[in-house]
Amino acid sequence: MFGSVAITRFGSLVASVAALVMLIAGNWSTGLCLAAIAGLLIWHLRERDRLLAPIDQFVKAAHDIERGVRGDQTLPESLSDEWRPLCDAFEQMGLILSNRETGLLNSSASLEAVLASIGEGVLAIDNTGNLVLVNHAACQMLVMNERDVLGRKLVEQIRIPELTSAIEKTQQESARLECEFQTLTEPRRTICATLTSLESKNVAVAVMMHDVTGIRQLETMRQDFVANVSHELKTPLSAIKAYAETLKMGAINDQERNVEFVEQIEIQASLLDRQIQDLMQIAQIESGQANLEVTVQDMNALCRECHQQLQAIAAKREIDLSLDLADQSLNAVGDAEAFRTILTNLVSNAIQYTQQGTVTIRSELRRGRSGQGGSVAVEVIDTGIGISPSQQSRIFERFYRADKARSRDMGGTGLGLAIVKHLTTALGGEVSVESRIGKGSVFRVEFPQASAH
């Protein structure tokens, strides 16, 4: 623009000088022609400046759009009519681009919010093996740094051969694959991954990961339960069958032992019946069909009742069964028969695994953190064989026995502690165990305290 102004001023100067020279020389016609030409040149240059002046404004508006600056690319209304169609088209283009950018940002924000909220892990990998997309759940599953993972190769972040080989196979075969693997860090998790090949320039493989640790644990527990229940029911049935066949083969005429065989059949049949009854009880509790009458119960009175009921059995095994009850009245909210079953199973279990030692039934009131309310706790303390740390986490499972041989010899069904766990949970309480090998065990149940009226 500065050049155009200079040319205009120079043209005016030339025209003035030429006109002055011609006038002095007396050549009026030539002077007038030169003055007309100079005037036309000046008009042309000024008109060109007027027409080309908006280009700077268009360039500035284009740079604003390029930088993503919104609202500053609006062109002035004073543009000439020649530029108005282009101005309108330019402003329309800016508006469309701005709306598209807003839509893309909103879509990206929505996608990020969805990916961050879902529990499944999501990965996207390009043709070079670099991560182009990863959500929070995937970083947690694979133990990756969420802030420093994008743009880096997945094989540099994890060392899981099953996943990396599945990704390579998906890229090579352009297929949909599934793989299952375990994480290498504790706690170990079982992950099921679905890999899909994508026909995209930016993404080669998409990976969706599900944490199936709980499902696999349940499947293992189901398999163990089926195996255990089959074994536990088979044992008394095999004994009944053996005694019955012995009687059939002639032992029924043996006056000295036939009654003994019949008694053994009765004992094994009773054990089988107790196992079935216990299984039915657990099933009722789990399904919520157990008939629990929740009322206020005196736990000290129930502890004394349990002590009186099992005193003779403990004395027969040369075990000192004692009471250590709280001085104040301990009222808990729950079902009386359920409380009796819990206490009887815990004390019977303690007697069963103690040899010529002591078993103590202890009760206390535990205050809440705020000083108001609390819980009623009952502990069954024995000096028995104890439970190893690896077994303590499984002791409340169905048919799990810390000492299988002794439990069967004593006629245990293997379901007593499982019933304790289910009933305690159904009554809103908690059960726990502390034990040391050779030192004994402490089983503790806590129930909500009844509010005073």
C-alpha cells in the first residue's frame, strides 16, 4: 500500500511539472494532454488502492481463523460492493468452520467422558504399534501411567505376551480375536480382551478389555463346591452301602456284630441327613427365604444357654468350657434361633479342634466411634490346633476343612462355619477369625446393638 501512495504522489508531481513546463513554453494543447494523462493515472492508482485495500483485512481474518481465534474475523460493513459477495462468503465460511470446530470439540469431550466413565478398558493402536487412545480403566488394568502413555508403543509399557501376540495376529490376519491373560502385578487380575482390526489410517487395532476376575473365582468356587458336595455325600453313602452289603452277605446272623453294623448305618444316615439339612439352610439364607424373626435378644442369656447345652460334650473331651460375659445386659437385634445356631456352631467347632484345652465364650459391648450406638460382640476363644494364614481366608467356605480327617472323625458336615457366615451377614453382622498354628483361634461375631427405649 505504501508503494501505491508513493506512485500516486510521484504522478501528481510529474503532471504538475509537465503542465508548468508546457505553459511556459506556450504549448497549451500538449500541456493539457499531459495533465489529462497524469490525472487519469492518479485516478487509476487511487481507484486501485480503494479496490485492493480489503485484501489486508481478508488476510488478517484468514490468519485469525487459522489460529482458532473466534469473533475477530468479521469484516467491516464499509467494504465496496465489488467485495461484498466475497465478504459474505468468507464470513459464512468462518461461521461454518467455527460450528464444525465446536461440534468436534463437543464430540471429543463426550467421547472422553464416556471412555473415562465405563469400567471396561479401551485401547486403540496405530500401524506402528503406538497408542493413540487409552482410557482410565485400561491404565488401571495394565498398570500404566495415564499421563505419559499416548504416542508410545504398547510393548514398551507392558510385558504381557498373550496381549502383544494377539495384537500382532489381529493386524496380520485383519480379524476379530479374543484372548485372556493375567496381570503380572499384585493383586493378580484376570482380563478378557476382544481385539478388532480396523480399516483406518489412524487406528489399526481396537482393544476392549473386561475384568473377569470375579467371574473366574465364582466358576472355581462352583467347581470346588460340586466336587466337595459330591465327595461329602458320597462318603456316608459308601459307608451305608458297605455295611448293608456286609449284613446281606451273612453278618445279619452275627449276633455279636449285627447291631453294631446297623448302628453305623444309622450314624452315617444321620450325618447324610445333617449335610442335606445344612445345605438347604444355606440355600434358604442365600435366596432370602429364611424365616428370620428380627427382635431384641439378650446375648448373655443365649451364651449361657449354649454353654449349658455343650458343657457335657466338652467335659467328655476333657475340655474346660467357660463363660466370660459382660456385666451389663447386652441386647442385640436379630433372630433368636439364628443366634443359637451361630453360637452352637462356633463353640462346637472350637471343641472339635481342641484337645484337652480350654474354650471360652466371651461377650462385650463395643461403642461406636461417635460414642453413640455400637455393637454386641461375642468371641469364642480356644487353645486348639489353630489355623494357618492361608486357610483363614477360606475357612468360611462350604465344605472347607482345616483338618479334614479330624472333622470327619468327629462327624462334622463341613458346613458349620459357612452357615455362621451366611446367618451373620443376613442379620447385618460381621464375623472374623484370628488364629495362630498351635496356639488356638478366636472367632468373633458382632451384631447391631438394640437401641434403648
